[in-house]
Amino acid sequence: MEHDEGWLQLYGGMTEDERKIRDVVNTWMEASANGDLDTVLSLMADDIVFSVPGREPFGKTEFAEMSRAMGDVGMDAKTEIVELQVLGDWAFIRNHISVSITVDGQTSERSGYTLSLLRREKDGRWRFARDANLVT
């Protein structure tokens, strides 16, 4: 899709798909910080696979169960998209994430990189399809 020069200047040279993907990432971060699990789940493909250090990969149902089991957890996170590439109906992003998590008054800090694959679904929305999280 081509855009006029004014549109490219307005969005810093981003394509519409790149902007939409950045919006998905921002929505995920905001919803996570606000404890809005339903919104986070809506940003995932039904067949999503998460890969994290020290455990077998898991999907959307297990993510939801783990999130509900954590209960009232405070989270403050910052993300920086280091690389974003759109390849048709697939895209990948490399992120650097810094997270502060507070449980029962105890705060822990973690940071690291993620590599995520997003897929444009039949409804036209971009959703996370695969996520390799190296945050420690």
C-alpha cells in the first residue's frame, strides 16, 4: 500500500501495518499494567505459543490460568521495539522490555529481549502468534 508523503511524515515513515503492530504492543503493555486479562487475551491468536527459559512452551489457555493464579500483582513495564519487519500477513518484532513486578509489597526488576511473531488474522487484526521471552 502506498501513502502520500504527508502521511509518511506524520507517522515517521511507518507503514499502516507497522503502526497497527505498534498499537498492539502498546495495548498489551497498558492492559497488562491495568490487570486487564481479557484485553491481553484478545491480542493473542488462539494457537499462540510462548517460549520462556526453564519450561516447556505453552499456549493461550495456560497463559490465562497462570495470569489468574497470580492474582493482584502490580506491574510497571517499559518496552522498546528494536526491530519490526512486516512480511505479508506475518511480522516479527524484537523488543527490549524492562519490568518491575510487585507482589505482597516486594518488588523485583527484570529486563531482556523478546522475539515475537504476529499474524494478520482473518478479521484483519494483528495478533501475537509466537513469543520467545528472554526477560530474566
